[in-house]
Amino acid sequence: MTDKSKEIWQPTDEQVDKIILPAMQGIAQQCASYINELQCPPKFIAVMLRDVADAFENPAPEEESSCDCC
């Protein structure tokens, strides 16, 4: 995807309602479960989420990727 297409893309109302909001709720529930299971502070999960976001915003070049999935 080019930088220009990233700037102008907007989800449809249907995408927000059927995909984006349920996904965000599911991620939040999973993270709450991790907090309970790990007995860690919520800030630790926030760091994990920031690391994931950073990986999407700044993907490593293909030769530096450590797995086949990304």
C-alpha cells in the first residue's frame, strides 16, 4: 500500500460495526485475560500492544523478519 492510499483510507460504517469494533473488544478482553493470568500490571500489556503497533507501522525488511508470518 502506498503512503498516499494509507492517508485517504477510511473504513465504512459496516466495517467499523462488523469488524473493527468487535476486533477491538476481543483484543481488550484477551489483554484483560493476560493481566489476570500473568498477574502483571496493565502497563506491561500496554507496552506489548505498543510493540505490536510499532511492528505494523515500521515493518522490518523481509530479510530481517524472524518468521514466515510477517
